[in-house]
Amino acid sequence: MIFEAIQHILTPARKEVKALGYVREAIAIEERYGRCRKAWADHLDQCQQKILVTAGGIAPGSTIMIIGSGALHDVPMAALLALGHSLVLVDIIHLPKIRKLYQKNTAVRFITQDVTGLVGPLFYDKAATAVIDSLPSVDLVVSLNILSQLPLNLISYAQKYKISLPDDFAAEVMRAHVSRLRSLAPQALIIGDMARSYHQGVEILDRESALPEIGLPAPSDLWDWNIAPVGELDRNIALIHHVACWQIRPEA
């Protein structure tokens, strides 16, 4: 905990990004990855394979944008670069150690951006009016494990400071994200969780939807992510994310 606190202080980020918990969250996810690497392995491999297969269907030398690039554990960086693609890595926070890995690679570009456009307005104006910064057009855009997560910090901050939000706020944030993906590239790949369930041994204690109806087509694939195995959040209970993959094209 002390190490994480020091990292939080030393990690450069805008004050609104720190205030809404994104830096703390990025550091905590890295710490959890270190503890849960074996349990996460299948999910991370699934993500990498889905990205690689999709990227294999576009011309060599294309530009691929990864939104929610994070610490890149779920991105097949070496394979994508070997195909000759250029990569645009977009996230609200890029930890310094991740930037350092690719700082000399001219085929890799980092963009630090709040893709919802709501973090600044909530922090400075206490209002939920999105201000969207531009992103470049690319050949393929990937939304990686963030779709259902996008509203969570926003809602938590709004509740803490009694900021009024529309009843369908979470769904609208997700719809806006999917719409933006369509505008950025002729093809989009979305990987994200549809539901979460809590398990004690073979018994399912509870299951909750993570994804409201936002107009997505049927997923092309489904798998489970053992995001918090027994002992991580609870000594007896495991948390499973039920993940889906969507291929979005102009006709979809």
C-alpha cells in the first residue's frame, strides 16, 4: 500500500484524472496483474488473439488505435509491429514504465485522453456535459476491456459530490463510445464484459449484467475472465467477468 501511494504521487497526470481515481486504479490493476497473472492468462491470450486475427485482415502498414491500452498485457505489440502496422495507444493514463518501453519506436504513438470527455466537466464545472477532444482517423480501432467500465468512476465522483446525472447516464456513455468508434475507423473491434458473477466453489452466488442495451450486434465470441480468484477479494469467493467480442463494420 505504501509503494502504491508513492507511485500515485510520482505518476504525472492532470489533477482531475487523479481526483477521479484513474491513476490509483491503473497502479492497482498492475499490482493485481502481478498477483493474478496465472488466473488472467487465458483472458489475456484471448484478447491478443482476437486483436491479431482482426489486424491480419487489414493491409500491412495500416494504423491501429487501441483505446484502453493500459499496461499492454492484452495487446500483441510485437506481432502487430511485425506486421508493419503503426499503433496509436490511447488511455486516460499511461504509466511511465509503459511509455519507456516504446519511447524510441516511431511506429508507436501514445495519446493521453479521457475518451468520454466528461472527466474535466465533472471535476471543474460539476456538470455532465461532455467535451470531446479529437482523435485521428485510423484503419482499425480497438476498444479494449473498457466499455462497461467507462461510466463507473464518473458515477462514483458524481455521487460523492452530489452532481445530478441522467437516469440512463451509464448506457448513454457506452452508446457514445460505440458511436465514436464507428467514426474513427472503417472497422472496430470491441472487447468488454457483458456480465459479472460471484462464485463460491461450484455455486454461483450472484450474477449481474454489466452491459445495458446499447445497440450492439450479437457478439462474435464469448469467454470468462477469472478477474479475482479466491483469495484476491475474498477468502472464499471468486469474481468472474463474462467477456464478449464484437466486430463492428459500417454495415453493422
